[in-house]
Amino acid sequence: MSTNYQPINCDYYDRLEAWATMRTICLIRFTGEDGQIQEVSARIADLFVLEKVEYMRLENGVVLRLDVLIDVNNIPLPNHC
């Protein structure tokens, strides 16, 4: 993705960490590279930062930038930090 990264809300990041720790299967909706809304159901395996960009790795191997998230478990991504 070539757009500048927009950090997500800090409280929402904490929620993602909690779901990862609890190994919760999450319903994740996000904007794909083609601009279309996509949906996946998976556990969050890892949250990490690479070159000042936050990512989530799912157990199925999918890696998402956190700023492409629309909602997780029907909880919308709030405004940025």
C-alpha cells in the first residue's frame, strides 16, 4: 500500500491485543488493495510495527495494515489517536 500510514486509535489497538491474547476468532472487515470491502474470520496471531507502520498477522497468514480496518467483531474502528 502506497498511502501514508494513519495510526489507529490507541484504545482500539488495546482491544486488538486483548482479542489476540484470548485467541478469539474475530470477524474482520477491511478495505482491500482493490478498494473493495473484504471480510475474513480468523484469530489474530500477532500485532507488530515495521518501519513505523502497525500490522496484524492473522493465523491464516494474512497480514493487514491496521489503518485498512473497517471493523472487528462488528466494532467500528474509531477516529485515529
